Amino acid sequence: MYTVVTTVEELKEIVLTCKQVGAFSFDVETRGNIERHPDVVDLINYEWKQHLKTLKAKNPDILKRSKEAIEERWKKTLALEPLRNEVFWLGIATEGKSWAIPMGHAHGEIVIPEEIGDGTTVPPEGYRKLLASGKESMAKARYHKPAVFSDAPEQLSKTDVFGVLKELFMDETIVKVGHNVKFDARSIRKYLDGNLPAAPFMDTMVMQHIINENLREYGLSSLIHHNFDNHDAYAKDGKLGKTIEIVPFSAAVRYVHLDARWTWLLYRKLWTRIKNKEDLLNALEQDMATIHVLMDMEDAGIPVAKRAMKDLGKELDSRMRDLLLDMSQYAPAGFNPDSVKSKRELLFNGKREGGLGLKSTKKTLKGGVSVDDDVLQSMKDKHPIIPMLIEWSEMKKLKSTYIEGLLPKLIDNRLHPSFHLHRAATGRLASSNPNLQNIPRDSNVRKLFVAAPGESLLVFDYDQIELRVMCMFSHDPKMSKFFIDGTDIHTGTAAVVFQKKPEDVTSEERQIGKGVNFLMGYGGGAKKLALTTGIDEGFAKEIISNYHKQYSGLTRWKNGIINKARQTGYVTTMSGRRRRLPEINSPDDGLRSQAERQAVNAVVQGSAADICKIAMIDTFEAFKGTGARLLVQVHDELLATCPTDKVDEVIPVMMEGMGHGRVIEGIPLRVSGHAAQSWAEAKGK
């Protein structure tokens, strides 16, 4: 049963009903209005001018459609930005009831259906191309004649809707359920006096991920299909989210109702599978506490030095021009370093054909000669042009990803990345739009992330968090002693494998100790150790053998993890998150070995992620009233901001929130970091 809400009295009834149940699901439909955002208008005009230079045909119809295509793309982009979108539908559902609440849908019902010409007929009058004479062409052509709608029914204003529903959204005793609840909660924040809806939350995407982290797709329709006997909930009209602004009113009502209703039904079904399993319930509660922190982080965003970003783009352009000039000494005229074909011909064609006559080392999946980065890296000593090709690729990626890709995403000179709890099988956070976890540590890009005027960035991370986690689980006596005594763990490992005192370990030996430490955590072998440290494979085998002997407790623990996974089919992290390993007993040696590595990795990386989530939750609470705010999480690193005159006051608060000095299973956590004016400066770059 669902209702189209058109009166304030009906809104009040929603509040009463949901309060009685104690939980409700909600879903918003949004649109983008480019005219409300002058910065976006400027970007559209710039993009249009650049595109105009590439158009050969200047037909008015083509020009109009090209400009409209750019505008439509930007409208869709704005619709997906919670800080700038407009909510014009709200769906709410609870036990036995659901409501669709329109707040500005433009259309009524279809009076005259749309017409789409495939090019085999003459378009109707007003949709034909114009001739030079000004008359309409009678030639056959493609066309689109939009549908004609009746007037939309009267609808409540956003002020009326959220004025009444604010009581519901801000009630700390009522569970708010969403499918990707961060988006919906952040989108309505601007209508709730700038306040996020109050926790507690439930997110059906995250719930499903906790139950099964190995699904390929976590969209609502996919999860309905997965949990309700292959049911297609949207069979009648299809998924209308991307086109809801232009569909008939009745179709929009059905769609809004279905989204809210099925989110509720999915929540109820998933909850029954979690609530009586203590480990899954612990993992869910942790993620739902984290999700509130993530909402605030996403809305805060991280300041960016826009002018420096543009200057870096110019520097990259200059360097790329120099590289092209340098490459011209060895490459034929017209050589394109972005073309796979050009690189293949240059590197692998015979010298009589104008190539360098080098031997290929790798094939593509389709059987062609590969020129990917791994191939170029393995051949970089074969010819002077190859390091130039590698650097060109790096410069090109930096420019396209971190200059051209980020500039259009800035809102008031801040980036607002999205953080995801359901994309990594281990439970580790992922980020997108942009992916801050992929920013190269040794590039100039981190210099672009800066403190706002009058503020400082606080950049703190855990010291060897994953190695400490392995020690917490394994209780290996030698490794534990290094952590408890404060001995550098890589120096300590080098000491045990080379059978030396820590003070006698050389820098080269420490590097090998570091390499084997990280490699052993994930089940790597001698070949990889040799590759990462530069030692020969025979010596690497000896190092690994010594590692297993000296850290026998760690070795036993890893074997125990694998054996337990074989028995149960899964492993569990510190906070109860499961990692299911369907191939752990596979007869295929390759698949089984991969699952064994994943078993150890999941416990280590997943438990480290648990510690980081707890740190975010605790730090978020500790920051209240200090003027500090969390901005970004990248693996084991947290970035925050605070007024510069409060740095000395806030740093101890942040370190305590992250658990510095806290002892888990006998192993102390260590947190270190700095206050600075940029991310790079804080990391000593």
C-alpha cells in the first residue's frame, strides 16, 4: 500500500507511523540545475568553446545538440553531488506502508506520445533541418519530437515537507535505512538547516556486503534479484532514476514507491540474517558508526590550491613538450607516444623497417605484443627512449587524472571524495571521485592538498599497523619483543634473519628485512622478494627460510588461519567481519594458493581496517567542541584540520582518538604525524 503525499496532514501521519515502528527507509530523487551554479556555467562555456574548435560542420542543429549534450552531462553530474543537487522526490517506507512525496515534478500524464524518427521518414514540421534559404528541408532524417504532457498536479514545497519531517529525521531513537544511505542523508542535509539526519543508520549495501562480500554488484535491483528468488521489481517501467525528471507523474510515483519499499523489505530480510550472529552484528555496528563519520568527511571536503594545480598542469605540459623533443632523436616523424601501435612498431620492428629491433617479452590477452608499463620497466635499460616513454606515460596520467580530472570536481576550491564501505572484500575503505588512495606518494600532487586560511592540516598514521596486527594474533615472542621494546621492526627482522645484533644491521640489510616483513604478511615467495629487494632468488629463498624459523610463532599462526579457513570456508577479522573463501579447498593449485594468501591477507588487512574505523569513530567524537574536523582517510592514515592556534591542543586529542599507546593482545599501537600547511609538507616531501 502506498500513498502520494500532497498535504501537511499526511506528512504528520508519516511521522507518527514511523515513530511507532521505530525505523523507516527513505530514498531521494535528485536533479541538477546548472543555472544555480555560476562556476559550472563557466566550465560548460569553456568546454563548449574547446569542443567548438573540433567541429568541422557548423550546422545550427548540430551546434545546438552538441551544446545541449554538454549541458545534459553536467546536469547529471550535479544531480549526483549531494552538496549541490536538488531533491524533488522523497520516498519513505516502513512496516506495511510507503509514501511517495513529490516536490516539483514538472510533468503530468502523457497527452501526445513522443516520436522518434530513425531516418527513413521526413521529420514533422518544426523538426526538419533548415536550408541556406531559411526553408525547412523535406529530406528524410532522424528526429526526436518530445512527448506532450498535461500539467503536473499541485505538490508540496520542500519547506513544507522537510519542516514537518525534520522531527523524524533528527530523532536519535529511530533507525534511518537507505540503500547507499550516505547519498540520501547528505542530499537532504541542506533542507534540515545544514544538519545531517541523526544516527542510527542502516545501509542495505553495507549489510549485504557483510553477509556476502563476494558479489559482483550491490545495486538495489541486483540485491532484490539476489535475495527475493530472482524477482524483477522494476519489470513494468524499468529503472527510471536517470530519467525520472522527464517521465509521467504516475510512473515517477510508482518508481519512488518501489525504491523506498524494496529498500525496506531488503533491510528486513538482511537484518534477520545478521541480528543473531554476534560477529556479523559487531561488524555491522562498526560500519554504521563509521558511516556517520564518512558523511561529515565527505561534506567537509579537503581544500585544494587551485592556482597551484593549474601551475602544475603547465609544468607537466612543458615537461611533456621536452620529452617529445627528446624522443624525436630516436623516433620517426609522426611518432605518437600515446599510440600502442606506434610504440610496438618503434620498439619491435626490425631496423630496416625503422624500428629498434628489440625482442618482446609479453603478449596481450588477444595475442598482440604488449607495451604496457611492466614491459617498458623490464626493458628500460635497452634503449634511451624507453625511460622517456615511461616518464611520458607518468606525466600524461598525472595531468589527466589529477589536473584535468580534478579541476571540474572542485566546489569552492575543495574536493569532496566519496568513501565506500562495500567495495573492498577485506572491509578496507575505498574512495572515489577522486580516488585519493591512488595518489602517488612521490609526486607533486600531494602539495596541492592544503590547509584552509587560518587552519593547519593534521596528518597522522599508524606505524607498521599490519605487522603489529600479525603480532597481536600470532603472539610471536621475537616479533613481540621488538614492538614492546620500541625496536625498529625492519631492523629487528634483519637482525633475526641475518643473526646479528640490531645495532649491527646495515641499511641494505634493513631494506631486505623490510621487504620480507611485508611480503610474508601476504604469502609472497622468493621470486617476488628478489624482485623487490634486488637480491638473487637463491639468497631470497634462504632469507625466507630463516624468517620462518626465527618467527616460528608467526608461521604457526598463518598455517592455523589457513587450516581454519579450510574447515569453515571463511576467516574473521578483529571486529568480526568475515572473508569467505570459496576456493580454499579447490583442487586447482593456483586457485587454492590464491585463497590461502587471501585468508591471511583478509585477517591482517581487515583487522587493520577495523582499528582505523574505530579510530575514526573515536576521533570524530573527541573532536567535538575543539574546532577540528576529520577530512580524509587513506588506508592507515587520517587527515584532519583545525585552527592553527589550537594545533598543540588538538594533536594529543587526535593521537588519543587513534589509540596511540593502546595495547591490544600485548602489542602497543603507535601513531605519528605532523601539523603542516600541505599534505606533502606533513609527510616530509
